[in-house]
Amino acid sequence: MIGNFMEDEKRLEAALGLLKLKNRTKSEGKKSPYQNLVLRRIYNIIKYPSQQTQKDLSIFLNLGEKSIKLWFQNERQSENKSTLRNGFVGFEMSPLILYRICKKVLKDIGY
């Protein structure tokens, strides 16, 4: 079971690398319902994604890293939970888990 997970993880990281090369131009502006749903589901799991998780999300959703970062900042701000996070780095989420969430959202919205 662990071996399959590690193998899937490596395959997905290789696919992410290929997507990164393919998606040189990022779509900016208004986010699609799919992109918003994925971001919302990730936000419900982790409110402070690591830089690597933000990079992976930018590849999966074809958005700029800055756009991802700002979306999470705005969401946290809108919750009005002002707490000091001095030196807080963030949580990292496996690309495989990100992929599964994206896949589930596509299924949920009927794609």
C-alpha cells in the first residue's frame, strides 16, 4: 500500500513537471467555478498552504502563484480571525492529495 502511494506520488510529480512546462501562461482574472471550488476545499483543510502547495495548486488550476497566495490571504482576512502568525511557514499538502481533490471537484460539478 505504501509502495503504491509512493509510486503514485512520483508519477504525479513527474506529471506536474510536464504541466509546468506546458502552462507557461497563467489565466488571470475571474476564477472559474471549478477553480473556486478547489480553492475552497483546500482552504477548508489548510488555511496556510506552504509555498510548495501553492506552486502545485497554481499548476493544477492554471493560475499564477501570486493569485493563489492572494486568494488564501483574502479568505483568511474575510473570516475576521486576526491572529499574529510571526514566522509561520505553512502546511504542505501532497500533490497526490491535491490531485484527488481536483478530481473530486470535477466529479461533483459534473465533468
